[in-house]
Amino acid sequence: MKTARLPLLLSGLSLLAVLWLAACKPSAPAGSTAPAGKAPVAKRVAVIVSTLNNPWFVVLAETARDRAKALGYEATIFDSQNDPAKESQHFDNVISSGYGAVLFNCTDAKGSIANVRRAKAAGIPVFCMDREIEANDAAVSQILSDNYSGCVALGQYFVEQVGETGQYVELLGIVADTNTWNRSKGFHSVVDRFPGLKMVAQQSAEFDRSKALEVLESILQSHPDIGAVFCGNDAMAMGAYQALLAAGKATKVKVFGFDGADDVVRSVAEGKITATVMQFPKTMAKTAAEYADKYLKGGRDFPQRVPVAVELVNRETVAKFGDYGRKN
């Protein structure tokens, strides 16, 4: 009888052990909504920007970082210094460090695609701000200024102010950036209708103030009689103005920019710069951070491209603008 009862005794002890282990297993925190088996959302967001050597991009980066922080994330800014190799290193860091999302301003419309795809393969969503990558299957969404339309309006104002005849110069931005060509194409879609307006030089100054100063100083040596300079961004507009000031031509040559940087908005009010176009970096940055937050919380319905309207800033409208946007 004793040997026959041994299996029953072992079975009872096994059942008690199972019940004890179940009782000791920690339960989910009260109010937890995370589904069983799902990894927790990474609470770190990377803000990778092309350069911090331009106040406009500083505003873009800091606004994105601050909005991400306000939404409950740790946020770190990475400066690519307009160097694709540095940008690639930043993505290596972000991927290996387990960031949850990237708010991204690229260095190269084509070359940066590979970095975005690497992040996507690692399960890290990327949201582009201001600068576009030329792919529709890499970033979750791209929040971009309507550069072409903005420069159509600027081109119309250019003709009004300069007239239908005369010589002018165009300073291009970074040639690998789609913004450079969208702005140039929008401008020329208007100005090229007037054969009396002659573009005597078109040269890249890489969106850089110092380079624009040097480039225009050189151009003025062979084309001293220009009447206007169209610049692909405001940093170059300020560099062009400095070159004209040094040459004694600041009151004779009209300068046009694009961005809505504070120093250029003030210069428009003072009559130094003829006009610029206001982008809204804070709107783009906040939208990117909010999209990332929604994605990390399970959202998946995002437009591939989100156009953000821009506005012409001239002497008649300048009082409405400041602090990288419209005044409240």
C-alpha cells in the first residue's frame, strides 16, 4: 500500500509547486495597457540635423528636441556639419544605442536614403524635417516647406522690384539638396519669361554666409553692373549684402533671400534686403516630433509628404513676422 501511494504523493507535491510559482510571479502594474509580450516603447529620440552653423537650423533642431522632451522623451541633437560621413556615423550611434525614433534633416537628398533605410531595418522610424530625401519607402513621413511655390511668389516680386530688364546673379545652395533646385525652379518659372532679365552668373555658395560673401565678391569683379542677387537662403543673402556693402553697391543692388531668418527679417524692415520668404521651422519640427510620438504609441497612418505653406516677406508685410514665424 505504501508503494502504491507514492505517485499520488509526488503528483500532489508537483501541483503545490506550480501553484506556489504562479503566486510568486510579479503581476503587471495597475493600470498597465501594454499588451503581453510587446517590448516597451523606447523613450529616446534623436534629432539629426545637417548643420548647426546656421541659426535657422539651430531653431529647427532645438524646437524638435524641446517638443520631444515635452512629450516625455529624452532627446539628443546630433550635428552632421554638412558632412554625409558624420551623418552616417550618427545613424550608427542611434541604431546601436537603441533610440526609438529619428527627427531628421538630411545632408544629401540621395546619399542620405541609405541611412534612413538602415534605421528602418532596425525598427527605428525616421521623420524628415525641411530637407527631403528622394525616396518614398524609407522615411515614415517628410514635413517640408513648399519651396517651389514660395519662389514663384518671390520671382513675381523680383520682377516687380527689379523690372523686366537688367542683369542679375543667382547664388545656389547645396547642389545635392532638393530645396536648392525646387527654389531655383520656382524662381526661374517666373523670371525666365522676361528675356530682358539676364542671369550673368549662377554659382553655389552652399547655403553658407561666408562662402556667399566670397563668391559674390569674385562675381562682381567680372560683372560690376548687376542689379539684383537671388539667394537660395537667408544666410547667403546676408553674405551677399556684406559683399555689396564692401563694394559700395549695397544701395544699388537688390538682394532676395529665402528662410525668414530673424536677421534678414530685420534687414527687410530696414530696407537692406528687398525680400525673403518665411519658412516655418518651428511648425515643421513640432509636427515631426508629434508624428514620432504617435508612431511610437502605435499610429501608422501618416502622409509620405506634408507641405508646409510659406509666405513672402517684404516691406509691406514684414511687421507680421519675427522669431522664425508669424508674430502672435
